[in-house]
Amino acid sequence: MTDTKAATFEESMARLDEIVKMLEQGDRSLDEALALFEEGTALVKSCGKLLDEAEQKVIKLQKGSEGEPEEVPFDTVTQ
């Protein structure tokens, strides 16, 4: 099982894609399929959390000094 805490979003999505392909083949035992399903659900949860965190960063970057929305071109935002 992949360590979902240390994996990047891209790594998690790649692993999730592998899991889906393996499960779609239908040649895994029930135990293997269940283990893959459990790993996949953990990856989905991890990816969802990473996306939520990214969304919060974007929202935070878009707030002006007094909390009002501030329009900033995307390509001018630096870290």
C-alpha cells in the first residue's frame, strides 16, 4: 500500500489510475480487490484533502487587505 500522507497529488492520482485499471481487469482475488479498493479510497480522501487545501490557499491569496476580493492576474502570483 502506498503511503498516502507522503505522496504528492500527482503520485496519488497515478497510483489511483493504476488501481482502477487493475480492478477493471477483474482478475484479482476478492482479498486483493478489497485491499486495492481500500487503498484507492484512502487515495481519494488524500487527494480531496490536498485539493481543499489548495483551494483555501487560492481563496486566501485573492482576499484584499481588508477582506474584500482583490482581482490579481494568476500569472503574477508568486510564492
